[in-house]
Amino acid sequence: MSVDGPEEPLEIVKNLRGVVHAFYLSEDILSKMKEEEAKVRAAGGNIDVDNQGFSQALTRQHVIAIIKDPRFRPPPEPTVTLMSEDGKTMGVEVFPFTLEQYAKRDDVVWLSDAFVMFPEVHGDGGEKFVMPPVSFPELNPSNGCKNVISCSPAPTCDLLMRQHYKYPDDPKLASVLIAFDDCPKDPSFKTDLSSVTIPTKI
């Protein structure tokens, strides 16, 4: 894993709308974030949090961190689900573009405007919040990237990262990690951006 990653992917990310800062993470800070991530539990401390996206990001050659403002596009898939011990989905994140899937259902319970529970799915005490890897289609073989995933660090990991790189802890800004491996550029690769809206930075 290199703190000095390829220039083109970093420039692509920097030019996305809402990106305030973008930079490669060093192995040193990723190691510290891994230690902190292992301590994370959900609010109240009763439910484990399994940040699978972060765990997978550590296996990639490069990790870009972005610090973004609210103009940044929403993720193309849910970033958190509540899972039972036997792997059933008990709750899921909701976005404006998935709202219609749940708005008229009478078999869901809204915990907030952005999360629904499925009360008919029962857990046995081993529930956990899972933060899966999320696609990031802007980086792909056409610009020399493969095995691309994105994830959100835990709030304490986010703070640790910002302090390490001397960025202010601005509550109006959030962080996303984008991880990938190198591959030869494939100019014939057809980029599918249908799941996201990607205006360039003005």
C-alpha cells in the first residue's frame, strides 16, 4: 500500500463536486485506524459494528481519503444494514432514490427518515450493524483501477485521520475512503455511471 499512489485516480476524485480534500493514506495511519475501528460499537454500546468495507479496503494497494461537503453525490448502495446472527436483513438505510420502495409498505418501521426496520425479521441477540463495501464507479479499468470499493470510517477513525493530517474537525464535512488495486488501463472499458449523479466541481 503506497501513500504516493497514481496521480490520475486522485485527480478524478479531487474534481468531483463536493470534494474538499483528497489524499492517499499511509500504512501508518491505516494501522492506527484499524486499531480504533476494532473498538467501535453502535450508540449505546449494545450492538457490534462490522465495517466490512474498511476491512476490505485494507487489502487494496491504495486508499484515497476524501473529505466532502453535502454537495457530494449520495452512495449508489446502502452503506449500513442491521443483520441478524443468521444473516437475515433486519433493517436497511434508505435514500431519496430508494424511498418509493418503502414509503407505502405497512410491514416496515421507520427508525428515522433514512433507516427502516423489518419487524417480521427477528434476531436472537447476535444482531450487528454491517457496513458493506460500496461501489465507486468513477474509478475503473479505464483509468487504471480494479477491485474498487468505498466505505465510511467510524467517527472516531475519521477524527483520528483528520488530526493526523492536520485537517479541522468540521462537523459539516464527512469522510469516505476509496480503495483500489492497480491495473493496466483499458480504454475499451465502458463506464457505467447510471447509479450515480456525478457533476464536476465548479
